[in-house]
Amino acid sequence: MPAYSPAEIHTLFCNAFNLGDVEALTALYEPNAILVIDGNSVSGRENIKQALTSILLRRGRMTLETRSVIESQQGLAVLHGGWVVEPATGMGSEPVTRGLSTEVVRKQPDGTWLFVIDDPYTPE
């Protein structure tokens, strides 16, 4: 399911994350998008898919609140979100992780929105 507004991409990301659906997550990125993981940038859907697959192995439950959307007339938007991932039941000592995200999304020719840059660990 595609995002038809910039903020909707957060809802779709959160839902796919909680389902463990790496294909749906990867589909939210442009072909040459950039995802920042552990301070390193990965680019391209295949590399993003690999990075997201390793994150999904922990099978936590995410909540994501869109805090800000700034949309330009040129079909770009910057989003900021607050997120929390609680460990899956039975994961023992896995910590709760949380952060602020900054993303750039672009409106596609078909009217949908995709990630161009996704940085889940914006400095506070």
C-alpha cells in the first residue's frame, strides 16, 4: 500500500515493521534512497532491504509519532518522528530503544511518496 501524503509513510512504515514485512518496508524507499544505520549510510533498495532484515530479526513492536511535516512546492517533504521499539515478548534483556527520526520524502509521478533519505537517529 503506497503513501498518498508525506505523513502517511510513517504509518505504513510502522505497520510493516510490526508485521515484520521487509518487502513492504523496502517498497517505501526510492531505488537509490539512503538509510542511515549505526552511523553508516547504505544506499539502494537491496542494501536497505538487508539492513532492515537485520533490524527485524529482533521482532520488537514499534510505535511512531509524526512530530513535524514540512512540505515544499517542489514535491519534497521533511518529516520528523519520535519512535519507540519495545522488545518482543520473551526477548528477555533486550532494551527498549527510542529515538527521533528525520526523513526526506519525494512525491512520485503517480502521486505517492517515497523515502529519499531516512535517518532514524537524529541527534537531540
